[in-house]
Amino acid sequence: MKELDDTIKSYLSETRHLIGELEQHPKHYAQILKFLSMTKDNSRLLGYTQVYNLYKAVEDIYKALCDEKIVYSENLVLLLKLVAEKMEECCKLIEAQSPELAEVDVRPYLLYCDKAVAGEIFDPTHLVHHSFETDKWLINKLKAARANRRKAEKKSDSILKIPSERIGRIVNLHEEMIARTYIIDNQVSLLKTAISDKDMHAINEAYKLLANDTQNLQNSLLIAHENLLSLIQDDSFLKNHQEYQGFFVMANGEKYLIPSGYIHDVICESPLNYETVQNQKIVKYVVESESGQEEDSVTEDIPVYNLSSLLPGQKAKNLNILDTILIVDYQSQKIGIIVESVQKFVSVIKKPLPSSFEKFAPVEGIAFDEKYDMIPILHIPEIMKMFRSLRGYDVKKFEANTRKHINKILIVDDSATTRQIERTILLANNFLVEEAADGIEAMEKLKKKLFDLIICDDEMPRMNGDILMDNIRRMDQYKTVPVVAVADRALGKANAFVNKSDFSRDQLIQTLKRMLDNE
């Protein structure tokens, strides 16, 4: 093995000095921060990106401590200790000149450091399995502190139990989001592998999973943010008022409040992914395991209903690419309620119904939003009973009357990059999209499904654009279906031409809408 040069030896000595300070004197804020400022760029100059990122994350923590933006805590002590151990792991790989250094994953550590700097609640014990020398006494100390806090909560006044329980739910939600980030990281790796293998089926599947889980993560982040904000209230308010928490949702253009006590989760799902069992739409709901491992997860079949189907005056509306679904739970029975959107989590004062509406079972009370508009509070047990009484025929009739047709488009292009760009543009404008890598694959898809429009390239292997156009026009169901040539030249039997070399997003969308309107 080649001997290390003096520069790298000096660098390792500096880094291990920092590791020692973090483990032995973590409260020496100014001294550690000064050292970090002088040495962190050495990692970047030497190409040790993982160590540089850890340096930068620790520097951000100590800047926040010096500025008194965050407070020193037991969780912070453990986090700094774990980061120091990760640095030592990298140092050993540098000494061994091991190529495995490039594979060291420091992203979970950076995520927790970001949470610490932002002043968010975090539990670094989730990182313990990434470490190899963590002191057991510190983890045991944290567990003992949590046990003492739980005992104190049980003895506290009943009024204060409400925020304690809510904080617990928020912590669980944050842990769930952390687990989802790991799942997304894994899906990104799968997508990269599929791209390197040029496996288009695997690329499409990985892309769909990644898009769905990213949307779910965004919903969880919104809920967690609003949930945290709702806790920032004066104690006197809690003692003098009865809080009522829930989610403002939109259905049929109107606002309603769904009590949070019934809500198990908020997810998004494509309308095309529902299964139908005995005229009932079913969504596959994945219950993630505590370990976060996909193979340990359990899938539940949950019936889904559209809240607007119970409301008067339904109007036709466009079909969304993804439905927003609230999974509600009552007496161990779950259903999914489809709403137009979830606005935010709120804490409101519940008012009783006027006497003339007291016997109206689907509504249990009223609340006022920030504009002082009166918002009905839905009584979920009664809503669930009403949904179950709906016949499959009634649901299909409602959907037929209230949902406009969603246009399905087939992209035919041998360039995966071009297909991905066009797919992203179309999905953002509420089109359903499928892809084909050449004319042969396109013909197979056209025989199985009816598309509303086809986007076609010219130069492709196995079957070029002109031959594909001839085959398309020979099919009875596709004689009048519009075809847009997004290519380097116009195709003779295509309805429109968009030059691939300089087309814009707006130009493409306007062309597609014009073709579909003329259909």
C-alpha cells in the first residue's frame, strides 16, 4: 500500500483533534468554531466530500449555539458524538486508502444536524445503527430522561395532557417522515440503477413510486408544520377554552372541518390505481413497519369514497393526476375519504349547532375560519355510515356526472431524456402519460389501449415515424386521433409539428390543447 503523504497525515491529525474536542469538550463553543472555520475547507480541497459535509454541518450547529438560536441538550450531545464517530470512520478509510470512502452515506447525519440547527424536535438514537462505538451510557441516559418525562406527564394536570399527547403525535409524524426519506433515497438508488441498466420498465416503475412517495412526504411536511404552529399558544387560552383540532378540507368547492382524532393518515393516489371489488373502489394502503424496511410492511385494502358524493350541487371538474385521500379510523374500521384538497391543520373553538340543525347527524358542530366564515364540522362516524349505505351504482353515476374526461397521451421517442422531459411537462398539466421507445413498442400499446393523442418522433430504430404513422392510420380506432410530431421534421400524416430542437413548454401544451379541442 502506498504511504500517505505529509499533507494527508496533517489533515488526519487535524480532523482527529476535532473529533477529540467534540467527544471530550463539546461545550467549548468558541474554540471549536474557530478550529472548524480554519480547517473545514481542507476536506473539500483534498476531495473528501463526505467529511467536508460533516465539518460544515457541525460548524452550522456551533454557529447556532454561539448565536443562542438553539440550546445545548442531551440529544445534541449524542448527535455530536455520533457525527464524531462517523468522522473517525472516514479517517480510517482514508488511512487505508480504501475506495469504500466514496460509498460512505452521511446523509442521515446531515439531516439530523439540519434539524438541530432549525430548532426542530429530533431523536438521534435512530442513527445509532450507523455508528460502531456509541457509548451505551448516553443512550441509556436519554431513555431514562424520557421515562421520567412520561411519569411526570401522567401526574400533571389533565388540561396539560392535551398538548403532551399532541406533541407525541408530532414526534411520531417526524419519525415517519424520516423513514420516508430513507425510502425515497432507496428509490432514487433503484432509479439510478435502472437508468444505468437502460431498463425502461424499471425506470418507469421507479419513477412512479418516487413521484408518489415524494407527494406523500410533502403532505406530511405540511401537516407537521401546521401541527407544530398550532401548539404555540398561551397556556391561559388552553385553560379557558376547549380546543378542537382538525383539518380544513375542500369538497365540491366548499370548506369543511374533519376532526383530527379520526384521521389516521393523509395520502395521494392516482385514480387509475384503484382496484374495484364488488363495485367498491379499493386503495392499497401500505402500513410501514417500525424498522422502515419495505419487506416488513403490511398492505391493507381500504375502501375509498368521494366526499362530494354526499354533498348537494356537484359540478363537473377535471380529474386530478393524484387524489388527496384522508384515511379515517373509527372503531378499528378504516375508509379513505377523497377531498379536493387539504388546506391546513387548525385549532378552533367548537360551537354547538343551532337548535334547528341539532338532528342533522352528518354535522356535529360549527367552527369559524380566519375569515370568520362558518365551517361545518363533519361527524365522521355518521359520514362512514352514509358512505357504506351507498350502492356501487350510485357511486358510478356520481363519478360519471361530476368528472370530466382526462386525456391520455402516448409519447413515442427513442430518447429516454426527451421522453422524461415531455412526460414531466404533461404530468404538470394534468395529462395521463405512457411511453414507448420506438414504433414497435408503440403499436403494442395502441392495440391494448385507446389514447386521446400521440406524440411522435421521426428517426427511431425498428420503425421510424413515417411508417408508424401509416400503421396508426390503418387502425379504425386511430383514424382521427390527433398526432403531434415533436421531431426534427414534420411527418406527412401528423396533425401538427413542433420542432424538437427549440420547442418551449408553453408551445407544446398549447399545441396539444388545440389538437384535443378540435378532436
